[in-house]
Amino acid sequence: MDSAFWSRMLTEETLAFHIIWAAIGVGVPIFISLAEFIGIRKKDPHYTLMAKRWTRGFVITVAVGVVTGTCIGVLLSLLWPTFMQLVGNVISLPLFLETFAFFFEAIFLGIYLYTWDRFKNPYLHWLTSIPVIIGSTLSAVFITTVNSFMNTPAGFKLDKAGKVVDIDPIGAMLNPATPSKVGHVVSSSYLVSGFLLAGLAAFFILRGRKHIYYKKALKLTMITTFILCIATIAMGDISAKFLAKHQPAKLAAIEWHFETSKGAPLVLFGKLDPETHEVKYAIKIPKALSILATNSPDGTVIGLDKIPKHLWPPLYIHYLFDTKISIAFYLLFIAALFLFLWIWKKGNPFHPILLYGIIAAAPLSFVAMELGWIFSEVGRLPWIITGIMKVGEAATTAANVKLMYFLFTGLYLVLAIVAVTVLLRLFKGKTAEAELASYKEVS
Amino acid sequence: MSLELIGITVLWIFLYGYIIVASIDFGAGFFSYYSYLTKKEHIINKIIDRYLSPVWEVTNVFLIFFIVGIVGFFPDTAYYYGTALLIPGGIALILLTIRGSFYAFANYGGRESKFFLFLYGMTGLFIPASLSTGLTISEGGFIVQSGEQIHFLAGKLFQSPYSWTVVFLAIVSILYISASFLTYYANKAGDRLAMEQLRKYSLFWSGPTILASVLVFWGLSHHNPIHFAKAWDIRWVFACSFVCFLIAVLLMWKRKLFGLSFLTVMLQFAFAFFGYGYSHLPYLLYPYITIQSGLTNTTMGWALVIAFIAGLVLLIPSLILLMWLFLFNAKYVKNEK
């Protein structure tokens, strides 16, 4: 195995681990801020406590997000020096801006954490949560523009000697993939965070906690999550149209669409014969792919026949995509069901079966996020920057990448174990009821 | 001022900022652990926690900013240093990760742990040691290019006396900077016992800091005579640094004006660091990259400068707010709030 292989392994592992914490870091502040605001507005200490408890867990996850983010930030230069040389010339602006956004977030997170009782007007403290949200969301936006650039490079030209010329930093940032990708990444980060918090509340209710606090937490998170589900799926649809136009190879590989055709069907599930490219056991929805990709039942969708075979992305991404989409619809179903049972007077949104469904949704939403990221990255292969640079050309020539891979694997394992242990210990024996009771004694 | 000079100046200011804030943090970790070993933790740990809790996240950002900035302004550095620094950079990263996360675990996790404290103390010494190799490598002789291949001569780095003097300077400097700042902070908090203890540390590490600086010059004169000659041309800058050092130690000794004393420590390092950086120019990596040859294209360069100014407009008020709330707020420092 060469350096390029181990560089890929280490990058994949670091990102797979980082995005879990990063998504929590981007999404949870929204819910904290919302809870604190409702708490002040309604003068309801339950919501204030909610914000405080979520924050307490949040700082642990942020810490892991920060350190793993530092890792990937530096590893990019260490593992992909040739790639970063080009990146430095064309798309370093958003990387630079991301640092500022994160800096901004870090400063206000410090302020938010340590000023709960320092202002007479409670809205002042709530206000400090806004820069945290802006900073973390902008970090996600800027980083995603770099990933978008890798998918659809723009804002520069290559001259005959292969040197980059005519650079337009803003054009590179606002490349064709940026709108759909940024929307999808941001809304899904909010979404997985919502399901994480909802799953926790559901878990405690199932465990027999009777206090209204948990029901309030579940309501707040599930209603917000329903809206986010719709937004995320809408963003996914925009992504399909974008892919059809700008990255036909990826879309064709996802859909096992081998022949360019009009009125193309959507292939759901199924099994591919790797030799004959025959698809078995699949559900085919006539014309659906054309509708998704072009908004017209007779639209033409480019197939893999138009792509040279050595530039095909791996075809297994179809399985990843199908699993992800199935989960997405499951999440929408659960959120809609909760909303329906809540609005319907006779319904019981706290029925144990539904609660189990919500608990399952929490880890599933993270699985969907990981799968979405993997299929999007694998779908770009063999390119690291579509049409410009291949993965193999970009990797470091240094030896010892394998050693680094094993060191970092150990590090992430330890981090995951310790972070989870610390989180469990943090809330062990400290129920919300007990905390509320102790507040009352103080006041 | 030309674009490449603006770029390197901005980056150098950030690296300087990192050296100061990270030194305080690294040293604090070591003192925490040392005072635990010598059963004095009740004296100084409260002060250290009080300062570090709200600012730890900010420290890392300075480093990331420098790394992202240098790749942005001088993309060739990614190619050369990226290849060469895989091992030292990777190790520094692992240590930084352990340090940052375990600090948060100990601090927000609600339970003190001796093991966390140990990790926090030890990583504080090893991180600067591994990061300082970046500066050593920049002097040339440790990276060679043959054709398209970049080779890093790790064995040579380990045997180089210059390399070890830099490591020595890095370690003693953090202890000195950290102790000087924490003395000031303890004094402000009105914590006399902690102040006296930290003052002792500060005075103790002042001598080795100057000794290490002299050794680095001696090492440099052998390793890279061209750079040394350029540094000698601006020897007045290093003389200023030394004068600041004397004032700082004198004030510390007399227990007067701890704030001013720390300010002169900062100036001492500012003179030395910018003197070093200025005489290093135009090279970013002897003899392969200069700030002219490595510069990104002009459009990107100016875009980065504009982004930088816009970023500062946002960050400086925020940083002032942070400092006003925690660093210079007497009630917070004295634990009344």
C-alpha cells in the first residue's frame, strides 16, 4: 500500500469522525438559543434549564469538534501538499474566512458559558448566543464552499503549461455546487442535532421520567425537526438537478444509469451485476429520474456511456444513496407523525412506540449524514478536483503515512470513548427534576 | 508596502500572538501539574483555572490562522513543509488534540482527575518542542529537493545542535512568559500567596531564557551564517529586547507594576521575534522559497488582505469584550462574579 492509499484512509477517518462533532457544533446552538429565548419569553424555568443542560453537554462535543477540526485543517497540508498548493492559489479565501468565523464563535462561546448570571437583563445573555450560531453556521458554509469547489471547480483557468491563471476568488467560492451543497450541509447539521436532542428526551420519557420538562423538550425539538426535514429534503432535490447539470457522472453512478436516455426511470434498491451491468430486484419508477433531474418527464439524463470508463465513480455508491434516502424519509415520517398526533386532540404523541421510533431516528440521522458525505466524496472519484487533479497525484510522497494512520486511529478511539464517558458522567444522577427542585430552594 | 510584505507581516503577527497566548496556556498546564507534585496545588490552581476557562478555545485559533494563512499567501509552503513535516506536524497535532480535549473534559466534565492534569502538564512541554522544529527547518539544510521529490532529513535534524537550542529556548520561554503573566493575574486577583509562588517561578526561569537565546544565536551562526550576519546587522533590535528583559526582571524583583513587567516581557519577545523574522527575509525556506517566489497570485493575495481587514473589524471588538469581561474585570478575577 502506498502513501496515497494511507493518506486517503487517514483523511476519510478524520473527516468521518469530525463531521459527527462538527454537525452537533453547528446545529445544537440553534436549539440552545431557541430554548433560552422561549424560557425568557414565557418566564418558564423549564426552558431555561433546557438551554443550560444542553449547553453543558454541548461544550464537551464542541471540544472534540475543535480539536478534530484542527487535525483535518493541518492534515490537509501534510497529506495532500500538491492539492493544497493549488487550493492555496485558488480557494484559500473561504478557508481563511472559516478561521475568522470560528474565532468569532469561540470568543462568544466563552462569553456565553461564563455569563449566565452576569446581566440584569436576561435578553443580553441570550443575545450572546446569536454570534455563536452565526459563527458556527458560517464555518460550515465556508468549508462547504471549498468542498463544492472540489466538485465543480470554477474561478480560474489553466494555461498551456498547467499553471493557474485568471483567478477570481469569489467566483471560485460561488461555484455551481455551492448553493445546493451549502444548503444541504447546513440544514442537515441542524436536523441531526434536532434528532439527537429529541432522541435523548424520548429516551428519558421511556425510562419513566414523568416531569413535564422532558415533554417540553421533545415538543420543541420535534417541531423544529419537522421543518428541518422538509428543508433538507427540498435541498436534496435541488442537489439532484444540480448533479444532472454539472456532475452527470456522479448522478449516473448513483442511479446506475448506464445509457443516456429521455424519460429515464428512477432505480430504487436492487442489485448490480458488476460484469454485465444488469440490475436485478430493483423497483423502477418510470420517468422519475428525468423528473428529478430536469423537472420534465421526457428530459434527457446523461448516462455512464458518455463517460470514459476509467473516469467512472465506484458504482457501489447506489447502495449508500438508497440507504440514505430511505432514512431521510423515515425521519420525515417520524417527525410528521409526532406533529400529527400532537395537533390531533385524541392523539398521544408520547406513545411508547413513537418514542422508540424517535430514539431510533437519532443514530439513524447520523448514519444518513455519514452515508451522504461518503457517497458524495466517492462519487467524485477518481478526481480530487473534478477534471483538474486526480486523488493519486495529490497525495504526499512522504513515507510513514501508515504509521500516522494508526496513531490517529488510536487517538480518535480514545477521544470517542472518553468523550462519551464524560458525557454520561456529567448527567448521571443529575436529573432535570432534581435541578429544578434545587433552583426553587435557592430562590 | 508590497503584497508579500503585508502577507508575511500579518502572518508573523499572528504567530507572535500564538506564541504569547499559547505560552501562557502551556506554562499554566505545567505549573498546575508541578504544583500538584509538590503539594502546592491549592495555592495557584484556582488562579490558573480562572484565567484559562473562558479563553482556551481562542488559543488554538491563532495557530490554525497562521497555518491557513501561510498556505493562502504562500501556497508553495504547503508543498514543501507539508511533505517534510508529516511526522513532527502529526505528532504535534496528536498532542494538541489530547491537550485541548482533555482540558475540556476535566474542566466541563465536572471531576478532577490526576491523569488529565498529568496529560495537560506534559503536552504543554512537548507541543512547543515539536512545533519549534518548523522554525528550525526553515533555516535550510533539513529539506532537500531532488527532481520532483522532497526529502526530509530527520536524522540530521535530531543531531543538529541548533535544533536542540531552539527546542530548549521554546520550553524555557513558555515557562517564563507564563509565570510572568500569571503573577500579574494573581496580583490583580489579590491572591498574595499565589502571586508570591508564581513570582518565584518567573524569576527562576528568566535566567535560562536569556541563556537559551544566546545559545540559539550561537547555533544559528554555525548553521546558517547568512541569516546570522543579517541578524547582526540589526543587532540594536536584539539589544532592545535585552533591555526590556532587564526592566521586566527588575520590576518583578521589586514586586512593582506587574502589569508593566508583563508588558515588557511581551516587548522583549516582540523585539526578538520580529528581529529574527526580519533577518530571515526574504526566505521562507532556505534556499527554496522566498516571499517573492512563493507568493500566491495578486488577486488572491489582495482578496486575503481585504478579508483579513474585514475579519479584524469583527474580531477586535469581540476580543475586547472578552477581555473586558474576564481578564480586566476585577470582580470576575477576584471570583466575586
